[in-house]
Amino acid sequence: MNLMHKLLPTTVVGSYPAVKGTGLLSRLDPMKHALETAVADQVAAGIDIISTGQVRGDMIGSFTTHLPGIRGQQVTGKVSPSPKPMTVADTRYALSVHPKVKGIITGPSTIAHGLQIATPMYRNRDELILDIAQALAAEAQALEEAGVMVLQIDEPILSTGVANLHTAQHAVGMITSVLRIPTCLHVCGDLAAVIDDLRRMPVNILDIESAGNPGNLDSVARTDLKGKMLGFGAVDSASPEVEPQEVIEKRIGRGVELFGAERLLIDPDCGLRMLPRAAAFEKLSRMAAAAAAVRSAVLE
């Protein structure tokens, strides 16, 4: 699978610093300027597959505020799909600016573990996860219909040892099985204890943290990814320090040595939301330049 018909295409994990606007128009939509800025910065940085920047809130609340059966941080009834799409409007804006856009949803296990069950409707969290997955499958289909080229599911909880990985696999499959576009699972943190489970996830791409957690390279290199592409974290999203381009090139080069250039999709370790905008933009710009340099070297 080659998403861009080019070696080492670049993308983002998702989030970007939210730069709020001012003036009358910002009162109608306080986050419109943040959306426009996030999209413009990614395009200007040279990113091949952009996102909306996920500027409207945290990764759990952005979805749970729209899902019937959830109020605040409590599950109060049976969870069902939102009556209207939750992220499609912002995604359509991104598509109006750039032809290659990634749709992003927070995974059902991560959402469920951020909530309190306050209803006898669910006997346990695993039952809740599957209903959330069903609700998110509807959003994933809406994103596919809007025109995204890949759908990413964010499941940071899977590396912590808290989640039931068998249930997580079932839930991820409930989402990916209704789609025709390529799918990606993003899991950050130390993957040594869960890599065997992650390689069996029903997705086309496994996206990992490797700049800030280089031990993941050894963990992934020792396993059979069953034909999956690898989303390769090449810049550290946890630090505002911008790495020199040469450092990023060496990281990408190491990934090429281990996995082959044709299997890598280059991105930051995680979202960039918590960084200053200038640092986030420069990290993306240097990452894109580094990927281009390594690509040229591979093709020589």
C-alpha cells in the first residue's frame, strides 16, 4: 500500500496549537481562526497528508459531548451514534484547502476509560467500549464520504496495561470493517508489552512514537507487522525544543534501515497541541525537509 505514490510521505498525528481569533466573526465561531491557522500551517510546512488540527477541544470531550447516553464525564444511558457528524464540517474545510486529509477519531477504549459508568445499562466497561465503537463507526463512514484518504483511530490507552486488548481489537474492527479507505491505529508510549497484540489489530497502518521513545524501534523490528505500514514518529512532540534537520534525517534513516522506505509514513510522535505554535510549525517544516532529503538519498 502506497498512500501518496511516493516514498516517505509526511503526515501529522493530529492536533495542533489552537490560535483563537478576535473580532466579531470569532464570536460566531471562536475556533474558526484556529482551524484555518492549523490547516494553513500544515500546508505551508510541506505536509503531504494534513489534519484539521483538532482545535475544538480535548480528544475525549470532542466526541463525548455529541454522543447520546453520555453527560459530562458520566455514562447515563445507552450510548448511540450522534444525530449528526461530529468532525465532518472541519474536515470539509481542510479538504477545501488541501486534497489529502486524514480523518481522526479517538478510539473507543480510550474514550471509555475516560468516563464513569453511572447506569445499570452496562455491566462492565467492555460492553460500553463496543457501543462506543458502534457510534464511532458512523462517524468514520461520514468522514469517508466527505473525502478523507485515510482514517486514524487514536488509542493511547492501549500501551498502559489498563485496557482489555481483546476487546480493543474487536472494537477497532467494528470501525475499520465498514470502511474502504486505509485505516491507521495510533498508539503512543512504550509498546514492548503490547506489540504482539497491536500487530493483530485490523488496520493498515500502525503509528508509533519513536523519536521520544526509541526503544519502540527494537520492539517493532522484532515482530511481524503482517504487511502493515508504519507511522514513524520522527520528531519529539513532548518537547518544545526543535530538533536540527540532521537529527530528524538520522531518525528517518534508521527507520529506513529497519523497515524499508516503502513501508514508512513520517509524522511526529504524537499531537503537537501543547507546544507553542512557532515550535510546532518549525518541527513540521524540518520534518518535511528531512523526509525529502532521505527520500532523495534513497532514490539515488
